[in-house]
Amino acid sequence: MKEKIHFYVPDFYNNAALYILLADFIEHIPQWFYDDFDIAAAYGSFPNCIWNGGRTIFGSINADSMDKIIEELNKRNIAVRYTFTNPLIEEKHLNDTFSNICLQCADNGKNEVLVNTQVIEDYVRANYPSFKIISSTTKCIKTIEAVEEELDKDYYLVVLDSSLNIDPKIFDIKKRDRLELLVDHVCRVDCPNRTAHYIDVGKSQLTFRNSKFSCPHNAGGFDEVMKRQHSITRQMLNEKFVPGGFKHFKLDGRTFPPEKLVDSLMYFMVRPEFRDKVKSIIKKEIYGNKDVW
């Protein structure tokens, strides 16, 4: 049996039902899907978690509902991956009750935490050692040398800054089998607003106030995203990146509207002749045939 490539999909809080449906289809109707992948993890955060970064998530949930989401995803071998990448977190925030409950609910040896600050990394390692620790793309590591240094550290994976997707030197990195590549990043290459955006999101999550940040560089629909210089098409993935030693691929989309997210999933996971069929079922089963696209 050939080794699978691993996809990491966005927003387990809002999209758990979608990923559960897809996982069940992959198991029971495999002919609809490419046979070279699995859904290894769904990343994101439960709402109102102050440690969350990257994208703001507000809302309400109790621990029983969190348990159920985690259980159903883990049962299908999909890890829950927390995006604990708020760059503004300090030691005084580490005793936050809700953030710790999130970790306690998923503390079963099957789940993961993305980090970009030493304070959260050290805390999780010391208090919740069952979690796999992953270095986040929000660190904005821009050089091959710095990526190699990051890979020498005790991380399960290192998520590459998408601007490096177009650098041929990444194929010379020795530990590239532990690199995770963002295939459809909505940001442009070297977006000048990216770090400021992450800081603004962190502030928004800490203060429970909506972010007013607006970036003019975000792409529109999924087809437009895939025209980005640093996007990795399915063909490029198959013919260049997988033979080149890469096997971990992240799909963007925590703020994608439903159609854009589903288009991404269809493109990377579903055989072309079955995409319309699977998309129609998803629209009916997940969105109740509402006019979401």
C-alpha cells in the first residue's frame, strides 16, 4: 500500500459536520475520491478562546458539545488541531479557564496544537504533553536557513510560509517530509499586511471585539486563489511536490464562504467526474439546500 499524503482542513468548529460526512464518504464510497490522501487533521479553535490566532472566532459552546466534536473527528482518525497562535498572549493569560478546558477536552493523545510563541508552547508542553506541537506559518519564517533551524527543533511538523512555495531551494531541505505546505493561501506572496493582520486578530480575540482590519490583497473565489503565484495545483502536488519528498498539505479557508471552501475540498479530494455530485449532496446534507452559494 502506497503512503498517503495528508491534508489539513480549516475550521473544525464550524465545519465538523462537513468533515464527518466527507470522511464517511471516503470510507464507504472511495471510488468518488482520489486514493492518495487522508484528512489528517482539522485546524481551528472553539469560539471565544483567547489563545486562538490567525482568524477571529466568536460564538458560544459548552464542554459537552466540544467533547462530541472531538470524539466524532477522532473516531474517523481526524485530529483536532488548535490554532493557539495569538501573538499577544502573555503568562498572565495562561490560567484562562476556557483555553484550558479546550485542551482538557482533547487531551487524549490524538490531537495537536499550533504555536508561534514560546509562552504557549512551553505551557502546553509542560501541562498537556500528549499534544503534538506544530510550528505555525504565522511565525512568518522567510528564509530557507531559518526553516531548517526550525525543523531541527522538537516540532512534529513545521508549516512553511507560503511565500517559500515558489523557492526551488525548499526541495533541498533535508527534513522536508516534516514540512507542511499551504496550497491555496488567500494572501498574496509576501503580503505586507500579514503580520499586522495577525496582531489585529490577536487583539480582537483578547478583547472580544470585532476586528476592523481590511486587507486589499485577499483573493476572491477559489479559481482566483489558485491563480496565485504561490498556490500549488493538484497537478503540481502530484507531479512535483509529492515526488519531491513533501507529504503534508494545508488547505486555507477558516473565513472562506461555504462555496469557496467546498470548491477547495472538491478540487483536492474528489475525482473530477464526481465533484458536482458530491457538492450537491453536501449542499443538501450540510447546508439544507439553503442559498449559501
